[in-house]
Amino acid sequence: MRLTPEEVTAIKAAVQQAFGRQARVWLFGSRVDDSKKGGDIDLLVEAPEGCAGLLDKKLQVLSTLMLSLGEQKVDLVLARDASRLVEQEARSKGIEL
């Protein structure tokens, strides 16, 4: 996994601050592969059942991460349908943070 411990902590804190302590987050994509270089940070966030204002919370996480991680590109996908390919890939090949 090509994230520093500080980056992992910042991501988890931002997600939990916005979505609550029950939220789960996975890193997926090229950052999971130690042999690759560069790439954006791809995240799948599973919000707790009944969590409202998801778009506002997503924007809050992205803003917080921009401040804490700098100019790195972060793609954040909200889990909403387990049959979507992106969610299946993130859960099967990604790493839960």
C-alpha cells in the first residue's frame, strides 16, 4: 500500500468526522500496488445506515483531505449498491483502512 501512516490516519479521521465512527473506508486502485508509481488516491466510503446529507459529507471529506494531504488527487466513491463493479472491485482488491 502506497500511503504513509500519516496519510492513512488523515483519511480515516476525515471520513469518521464527516460520516461518523461507524463509517468504513477502503483504498483501491493503483495505490494498493507497491510496484506502481504515482496515481490518485481512490477511496470507497460506506456510510452508516440512515446517514443523511451524503453529498455534503463527501465534499467535507474531500476538503479536509485537500488541507491535510496537499495537492494530491483524491477520488471518493460512496457505497450505494453492492452490485456496482466499482464497489465489488474496491472491496475485493482494495484494503480497508
